[in-house]
Amino acid sequence: MKHDYWLKQTSKQPAFPDVEWNRPQQASRAGRLVIIGGAGLHFFGVTSSFEAATAAGAGEIRVLLPDSLQRTIPRTVSETRFLATTPAGSISAEAATDLQAANSWSTVTLLAGDFGKNSETAVAITRSALAATSPLIIARDSIDLLMQDISSFISRPSTTLICSFAQLQKIFRQLYYPKVLTFAMPLGLVVETLHKFTAIYPATLVVFHAEHIMVAHAGKVVSQPWDTPMNIWKGTTPGVVAAYQAWASSDEERFHNTAAGLLASV
């Protein structure tokens, strides 16, 4: 059965081929990306996202990290700003002003993860992110950190969640969404569920399941075979998607660019 809402793409047949043709040739037109993450001595995902976004052609990039990482972060991660931290080395509430300023500057903000489980960090990130009007990408353990307020993020326009299937299950439970997800669900049924879910909520979802990665927005779903799930969890895929989103000007364009970014991050 053919579903008009389901597009299947491969490296030889992208869902939206015009995205690559419209790639900005000048860095000044490729957007401004802020990458936020890290806690204690954990920053691997942030580094991977920065390197991937740089390679994908992001225009300007700023990286925001807790001050506890000032002597640890590699020099290759340029344009780094350091934020006030808690005694445990996580981003503290005192960083709120700097976070809000970064969100105001950015074309896209990527919450790259490695935040830990500090409640003060969760409050600081949540308040600054929800106060921002620029597009937001939430990836890796950032979703777990913000799970208590996930309904606000799912209901926020210009928001993309790059999540595992287990995280998607938690999101559905948190929202009391009636559909029960199981790991045994066939791909087609998951696609149908994402179609119905994103027809209700404005956020864009990216999720890996059954050796495929899917991106869903406004009831449309693009899927593609995917044999490199580690690219998602280590931060490479979020970095590429963020770079591609940074030159888009609408939620529909960001959906198209996300699909193209997934192909580029294989």
C-alpha cells in the first residue's frame, strides 16, 4: 500500500535533491550555530558534533561548555565560551544570561548532550531554550535531561528531537500519548505512528528503528536504511543535521534539510 505521507530515500535517490543544489557557497550565508553541552570531564559528544558541523559546512559556530572543561577541551574546538558551573562541574543557573545571549545570536542551537543529570542544569537549559525563538535541536542525553518538560519542547515550533526508540517511548508515556511503542513493531507501523503524532505536535522527530532512520514533521515521514547508529549516539549526526538546518528559513525547509543531512552523515 502506498502512503502519500511516507517518502523513502537512499543515497542515490534523496527525498529532497534540491537541498544540496541550494547549499550556500559562502560561510556568511550558511547560518550561525551554537552547540551547548558537557559536564565535569565529559565532552566527547560536543566535540564530535562540532567536528561534524564544521565538515558539513556550518557558517559560524560557537561552543558553550561548563567552566570545568576549560583546561580539558581540545584546542581544535575553536570559538569556545565557558559558562558558570555547579560544584559538580555542570552548567549552573548563573549561566542563564549567557545561554540566552547565545540563543539570540544563533540561527540554530544544538543541545549536544553530555550534560549529566544535574537538576540545576536542567532548569537553566529549559528556561533559556523555551525563552528563545530560534530553532532548537535536542539530541542524545539532552532529551533525558529535559524529559520532565518534554511536552513544552514537543509543542514548541522549530524544534527537532534526535532520539533513540527508547527515548521516544518515554516521550509518549510522558505525554500520555495513547499509542504504545514496542521494539518489535514493524517499520511501517512506526512510520504511521510518527505520521499521526507529528500531525498533532509541531516538533520534528528523528528516530532510529529497525535498521532505518526516520525524520517526521507535520505528518510527513522520510525514512532511509541506516547501518551506522553510532553516528547518532556519538554526536556526528546531530552536528551534520544542525549545519544543514542552519541555512534553512522555515520549519518545512528545516525538515527537508534534516532529511538531506541524514544522508550526508552516513
